Amino acid sequence: MDHSHFLEKNVGWIDRMVRIIIIAILWIWPLTTSLSIFTTVVMAALGGILFSTVIAQYCPLWAMLGVSTLKGNLHSS
């Protein structure tokens, strides 16, 4: 098996900044409103998933779609 592309970075700087803004919304909004516990947990989990993609600079969905934003522009790899 060829693992040369395993977890190859595919999330660029602009993509990471957008994800950080979404993470902030997902994590702060439940603290400032009275959402249900279920909704709060779901939002926190989604924020956690996005946070892991920011840290790893790798998005499995982008990889499956053959997309990379690494150079700041959307382009197929």
C-alpha cells in the first residue's frame, strides 16, 4: 500500500482562519444563550472536529473530494 499521501496537508491559511471563526461561534454561542444540552454538546463536538483539522492542517473531507486550499486558493489536486 502506498501511504505517501496519508495525512498530506490540504488546509491553507485562509481556510484555517475561517474554521477558527466557526469554532469560536460553535463554542461561544452556547455559553451566551440558553440552548439545550444536546445542542450544546453537538456544537462543541463539531467545533472539536474543526479544531483538529486546524491543528493537523488536514481535512478528510477535502481529501475525499480531491480539494486543497493549502496555497490560499481552491484548486483540485
